[in-house]
Amino acid sequence: MKTLKKQLDELQKLKFNSYGKDFLLTWEKSEDELRAVVALAELFSEMHQAGKSFRVFDTGLAISIFRDKSTRTRFSFASAVNALGLGLADMDEEKSQVAHGETVRETANMISFLAEVIGIRDDMYLGEGNKYMREVAAAVQEGFDTGVLHQRPNVINLQCDIDHPTQSMADLTYLKNHFGSLESLRGKKIAMSWAYSPSYGKPLSVPQGIIGLMTRFGMNVSLACPEGYGLLPEVVEIARQHGKKSGGSFAVVSGMEEAFRDADVVYPKSWAPYQVMQRRTSLLQKGDKDGLKALEKECLANNAKFKNWECDEKKMKLTRSGKALYMHCLPADISGVNCAQGEVSAAVFEKYRIATYREASFKPFVIAAMIFLARVKDFAGVLKGLAKD
Amino acid sequence: MKTLKKQLDELQKLKFNSYGKDFLLTWEKSEDELRAVVALAELFSEMHQAGKSFRVFDTGLAISIFRDKSTRTRFSFASAVNALGLGLADMDEEKSQVAHGETVRETANMISFLAEVIGIRDDMYLGEGNKYMREVAAAVQEGFDTGVLHQRPNVINLQCDIDHPTQSMADLTYLKNHFGSLESLRGKKIAMSWAYSPSYGKPLSVPQGIIGLMTRFGMNVSLACPEGYGLLPEVVEIARQHGKKSGGSFAVVSGMEEAFRDADVVYPKSWAPYQVMQRRTSLLQKGDKDGLKALEKECLANNAKFKNWECDEKKMKLTRSGKALYMHCLPADISGVNCAQGEVSAAVFEKYRIATYREASFKPFVIAAMIFLARVKDFAGVLKGLAKD
Amino acid sequence: MKTLKKQLDELQKLKFNSYGKDFLLTWEKSEDELRAVVALAELFSEMHQAGKSFRVFDTGLAISIFRDKSTRTRFSFASAVNALGLGLADMDEEKSQVAHGETVRETANMISFLAEVIGIRDDMYLGEGNKYMREVAAAVQEGFDTGVLHQRPNVINLQCDIDHPTQSMADLTYLKNHFGSLESLRGKKIAMSWAYSPSYGKPLSVPQGIIGLMTRFGMNVSLACPEGYGLLPEVVEIARQHGKKSGGSFAVVSGMEEAFRDADVVYPKSWAPYQVMQRRTSLLQKGDKDGLKALEKECLANNAKFKNWECDEKKMKLTRSGKALYMHCLPADISGVNCAQGEVSAAVFEKYRIATYREASFKPFVIAAMIFLARVKDFAGVLKGLAKD
């Protein structure tokens, strides 16, 4: 396989060590670690297309904990661990008795005796999701340090309150694939814009993941949202720092139009203001149903002021040569298709529909790459072995 | 393995190409395709009994979508895909957010990046189940044609509103096994008869599957049901055509007794009239609970007029030498066992109980054969390889 | 592997035949059968730690039926069957239609065509759980005897109303590991004591499993509980007989303090009196919600009289040199941690917390050993083969 040789060369030039490490936030990873995930994801995708197996495990468990509904990520994780040879064991908290606090560390160990990896989605409560993942990681670390666990399973963030690294890394892999290389992303403008949706309470992790990641690869990131729809200030600051350091840039602009102007890529997507997510988290924790209803009503009324934040053909004409790449993590709220008015017009979405599927197609391979690099010490040697088969 | 050689010879004499094809209705398949499934199912069963593996996949996913409760088919599918080396990923629509229409084509692709096969049960709504399977198939075809999917997973009908091909093909394999050959089925009479049940709303797919399939192999099929309990007219017409073409026959007769007379095989089973299923579908779609209750009441009252449609020893005496083979897809409503009065008397059922288990035992192997022929291009070569191990 | 050779020698000295046998109650097994499970569980644990696979199946299903919530046992079973190479298929009774009586034997066969093992947890109803397991076992035996099943899957008791053998065998393996050998357990005192919990209705299977098993290996077992909190009389009698025969002893003593005095091991754990479980079973079967509430109220009020049955540092000082090993099947009710007052003080639990995790860590390997010995005829030859890889 010619590609395999090229990708292996690319991987071996990188200086990184992901072995035994969790994947919780992209900005905790070195640039080379991220490049390695992208390169390996592409390689796995090509191997799969060529009918070549990249199975490295004979047995072993991958555990998933989904604290929110999921289709895409659930099947991406299932696909990735199956391709690597692991068995999937879903931790259904309704079928067990898991409480917070004291018992997270106990439960984490109880399920991990033969586990290689633990994938967690926990994106409902601001300030909770990523923290929970770290509690699980600390618990299995203690289990390993005290000899209870023979191996220390790694935690993969399948979406939290802060970041959605399997999504943003799949998006980055897609952009590399689309534009030809990571280098070609330098100087390209990406518009991460809020868009109107008839629902409320969508997580912040996708836009935060995008601005936190794309700024590292020299892109010019424009963030646009209505007043009061800000992202977590600490993540915005991270994006700003990344922009400075990478030779790209980060700017908060005042409207979808301004963000779209001369953009090479647009990513229009709804989210809830982080202040709303904070109030919602507090109400959810109290179990205050009336409060939640009142908040939803207030927010939907507020959202309704911004129905013109729709990605339509007119706005797309503002982009570079009117031909920006449209991206979405899916499912999108498409005006006149699955809602009366939504994030994107039917005409724009239909034009890019297959492209968004392709964007999504990298996720299983990105997850497989993350697991592979975390769990296979001599990854280069093992990859060469796989190539020979 | 002597059997293997014989079955391979049998398979290689057949002219067919099932590679890359869905299995949605038996009457869309050529006779040789059906013969191949039967031959391979028998072979797999014998290999399993001899402790020989027929695993052909190293990794890969099989996806199941059950839109109705299932034990037999769920475990048959799980068994088949495990034996072939695939991992099972169940699409639980309650844990995801699947809507009809626009998003079927999206979801189908999102779950299929590493999928080889998609098994679907959707038998609740008349006019919907088979249609839904075709929507899924069209969606993954588009995904494959546009390069989103590296492979085009095949759809297997695990029971719809029209046909239940894994059941009818398992039944055919069982009949071949029982009578010695498919040829020996020619001229044999099978009575597909309605039978009384204290429940209502049982799908039409089993009787429709039986009359649509057995008529192709030269059997004389007698269909009996009370007035107003007709099957879908288009399927009845298909059975009639099959009977003419195959040298067998198809006849609608007026009572269980007439159907049983001189029958070699009897298949007494309850179902709801298709007109009732149409009304039920419409009420279910409207969410009209009162309407559904009223319909149930009306139907149960109507059913109650036909309590004498029970397969008992007296009626069994009417069959050829009083020794017809009793068949059922299970679970049966057995008088005095799991209901006061049902489809079959306890004495008749007990006599054939183990035989009905054997009948069911072919289902996992039939499903494995369907998948194998759809997914393994050089099936004969691969089978020879499996035989050598 | 040096250990492998030692363990194989140990295994080969034992006289037993577990091939094709269910594991339902430890006291139905010979002492050598139990020793074999312990030896093999230790070996599997060491192989796993050394990164050596003990996979013996290429394909095949393991079925789990959980009629009660479970985390530990669910994941232990999932881990064990994955390590052996089996696919897990959970029988979710809500997604199927399983009734008692007539259809247990039918359903058991329908799910078992390609099954190697069936793990069952059924601990809610006194007089029901173990009986249900035997019904399943008899059903698949009939299926095998009549040629319906190619193989007869074995039933593993994952906790019933009488015994919890995967727990007690993991506990025994842990004790062997802790004290160095099974022989060193002779003459050691273990206190199986009731302890206060703010909940009611905990199963009897753990204390019954402990007194029924540890008495066989020459331990001096002291059972303590408040008046009216007795275990099943027939199990108490079995423990008494075992004590006599093994050179150990069994005694019912009147308080936690007396049980703890000079104990080498303490196992303080809450359970419901068997008389209460009988009343509860009867109310559950009738669906009498008011009766259940009244019973819970009565029992909690009665429990509250025994809040001083807490394993605290003062009571631990009564044990041999104040240094007894504390054991628990987890999760424990820890005073001031997950309840106001519970089975054990926070100080005692924290001291032994990691030890209880280690205790639990043997369960997946014990289950794997049970399955291996039941399913692999030439176990010694196969183990030698695994060692060579």
C-alpha cells in the first residue's frame, strides 16, 4: 500500500507520545498529537476502503457511557472499537445503580477490569461533563496504581460541556482531505456562526471545539452570534491565544453576514447561550420543572428575534467566490424540511448534503485513531505489521 | 467433509447472483437464489453441528433495527452475525432521534460507515414496513454511489407488513430437511389456515410469506380463513401465479377442515384481516387511543365467532393418513396452556412441540446464508477455504 | 510462563469433571471442582496481567438474563465472555415476550441455537430464582437430547435467591490470594455478620453463599444477626454439615462483637430476614403495592433498632490483633458517605477500600474459569496450547 508508506513516514516525522493518555480536550494535546490522529484516521479510512483490516486486539472491552441521546457518536464509537477488535459494553445507568460522588471511583473500577477504553458522552450540565470524565480517569488511575487494574483504560471524550473532540477532529480531517493538506488551511477563513433553531438548549461543545481547534492550524476563525449568545469565556480566550500563536486569527464579529464575508468555510449552527446553560444546569439539578418550562419559553421567545440567522443562498454569496464549503455536525434544522424555519435553507443544505455525510464519515476512523495511539505502544511497528497482511 | 462437497456441488449448479443484493421479498428472488439460501443454510447447520466455523469476517458491523418486540428473530440475527464474525449494533430508536422522511436517508448513512448488513423488523403498519426498508436501502445506495460509504450494506427483511422471508425460508429449509429434498415437495399439499386466538392484530407477513413461497416449489397450497380475514390481494395474486407456473396450485377454501383434508403439512395460525390492519394503521398514525380500543373490541368480538378454528386432533385426522406435519412460527396460542382457547389444542401441539423447535432452528442459519451470499463475492472459493480448516 | 506450569500441575492433580455441567450452587460441586475454578481464575488473571490471551472460541454466543439491576456482575460476565471469544447477547425481557411456565422451555431453546452459555441473575423472589435456572437448564437439555440444539449450553448462576456462586468463588479466590493458599484458610475465623442498612430487601444469597462455601475449606464461620434476621434454614444446615466434615466449624452467635472476636476475616453486610423475603415474594407476585409499602415501613422500623450493627473501628479492634481483613461484595452502605448511617464506618471502609476492589477483581476471571471448565473438554491440552502462543 503506497498510502500506508506515505502516512507512516508522516507519522514518524511527528514528535509525540499519546500512549496511555486520555483524550479530553484538543487544547491539552500537542499539535503533533493532533496531526498524528488526523494522519492515522485518514490511513484507517483508506485501509477500510481497500478491505484491509486494522484490527489490533484479539479481545478486550471498550465501555461506552452515554448520558445523553446519540446516534452518530454511538455508532461511530461502536464501529471504531469493533474495527480494532474490542467488544463493546454499554454502561446503561438505568440498568445499574450509579450515583455521583463517592461511587464514581468505585464503579469506574468495577467495570474496567478488562477494559481498554472508556468513551463518555456527558454534555447536559455545564461544569459537569468534563469534570465527570476526569473523575473516571482519576479513579481508574488509582485502580491501576494500586494494582487493582492490570491496565489503565483510557478515557475518550465523546462530547462534554466544553469540547467535542471526536467531532472537531473529524471536521479537521475532513478539511485536510478537502483542501489537500493541513498546511493549506493556513490563512483560510472559517465562519463559526450561531444559527436560528426552533429548539433551545443545544450544547456549546461543537462551536467551542471548532474555534479551539481550527485556530491552531493557522485558520482565520470568525465567530458570530447574537448578543447574549456567547460561548464559555475561557474557551474564547483559548481560541484567541491559538490564533495569535499559529499565525491565524480569531475574531468575534457582529453578524452572520460579516462572518460569512470571504469565508472559505462556513459552519452555521445553533447553540444555547452559556448563561442559559448555567441557569438550565442549576434548574435541572434542582429538578425544577416549572423553572425549566419558564426558561424554555423565555429562550425560545428570545431565539425568535433571530430567525434571520439562517444560512441561505443570499448569505452564501458573500463567501469567497460564493463557494464556501458548508459544514455541519448533523442533524441540521433545515427550513421547510424538518422544521418551518431553521439553521439552513433547504437549497443550501441539499447542495452540501452529501458533503456533510462525508464530513461525518471520518468520525469512526478518528475515534479508532485516538484509541490506537493511546493503547498501542509501538504503533509504527504494529502498523507496518498490519500493512504486510 | 462429505456434506460440504455435496452442498458445494449443489450450489455451483445453480445459476444466480445474490452478491450485493438486499433480501426484501422472496418473490423478488429467482428460484435458484432461494435454492442457494436453503442449501447454504443446511450446510452452515451441519458445519455448526460438526464444530466447524463458517466465520468469514474479521471485523465489521451488522446493524439491527427492531421496530417491534422480538425474541426469536432477534436472537437468530444475533447468532447469525456472530457466527459470521460481525459485531452486532442494535439501533435503539429510543436512544437516538430518528424521524421519518428526510432523515431516514441521513441516519441510514450515519450508522453504516463500517456496516456490512442492516436487519430490519417493521411489521406494525400496513404499507409502511417494506417501504421503510426500501428507503434505507436507497439511502445507503446513494451513500455508496457518492463515495460516502466504502461499501454498500445490504438490507435483510426481518419481517415487514408484506413478507417474513427469514421465517418462510427457514420453513422451506425445514420442509426440505423433513421430506428429503425440494423436489419431493412437488404435489404435496400444505394448508395455510387461519386459527383462533384471544389476541388480535397479529401480522399478515407469516401466512403471506408461506403462500408466496411454497407455491413456487410445486406445492399445492390451500388457504383457509373466515370471511373477512383475507390477506393482501396482491400477495394472494402472486401465490396464484406461482402455483400456475410451478406446476403446483393455490386455492382459497372455505374452512379449516377443507384445507386440512389430505394435507401433508398444516400451518394453522392467527392473523388480523388486512382491512383491520389498514384501519389500525390509520388509527396508530393518528394516535387515536379510543379508536384503537373500539377497534380491538370489535375485532375480538368478531374473532370470538370463530373459536372452532382450532387445530385439534379431530381435524388432524382429516389430513393425509392423519399424519400431516404441523408447523408454526411460534409462539403458538395453545388451548389450556397459555390461553383458555387458542390456535391449537394442547394434545396436538405437544405431539409436534419438538418439531416446531427444529423448524425454528433453521432460522439463524438461513439468515447467515442470506448475509453470506450477499456479502461474499467468491462464495464458492471461500466455502472451500472454510472446509479445509 | 512459570505460573502456568505450576497452575497446570495443580489443576491436573485434581480429580473432577466439570465438562458440560451447569454452575448453580457451590454445594453441588465437589471440592476439587471448586479448587479447579479457583486455580484457573488465578491463572487467567495472571495471563491477563501478562498480556496473554486465553481466548478459546472463534465465535459463539453467551446469553445473559438479568432479572434485577446489576453493574458488577453484568460487566464481569461481559468481560469474561469477551475474553473467551464469545459474543454477548443480552435477553432483555422487556424487548421480548417471555412468560413463565410453558414458555420458559420454549424461549430457552429459541435463544440457544448457537449459545455456549447462559448466565442468569434472578434474586428477587424467594423460591423462584434457582428454580427458574433449573427450568432453563432442563429445557436446553431436552433441546439437546432431541437433536434441536447441536450443543447444550451451560447455565451459570449469576445470583439467585439461594446462592451467589460467582461472588463467593471470587471471594474464595481472593482469600487464597491474600493468605497464600487454600490450605492456609484452615482454622481461620471468618465473621459473616448482618449489618445495618437504611434500605431493606437485600438478597440473602451473599451471606448464604459465604457460609455454604467457606465452611468447606476448614474455616471457622461465625454467623451473627439480630433476632429474626435468619438465613434460609436449609442453607444454615448445609453450612453446619460442611463445618463438621471439613474440620472447620459453623456457629450462630448472638452479636456482631462476638462474631468479630479474634476473627481473621469479617464480612459485615445487610440482608433481609428470609421470612420477610417470603412475605415480600408473595406481595410482589400479587402485585400488592399497599402491602409492599406497609411491609417496607415495618421492616425499616425494625431495622432501625439495630443501627449499632455497624462495622466500626472499635469493633475491628476485637478481631485478631485488631487486623482482620474486611470484605464486602460492594456496593457498601458507608456511614456519612452514601448514607447517614450504614453497614460500615467511613474510616474502616476507606482503610480497606482498595482491598474490596481487589476482591471484586477476581469475579470476571472466576466466571471465565467456570465457563472454560464447563465448555472445553480437553481443558489441560487447550491451556498448554494457549501458553505456547
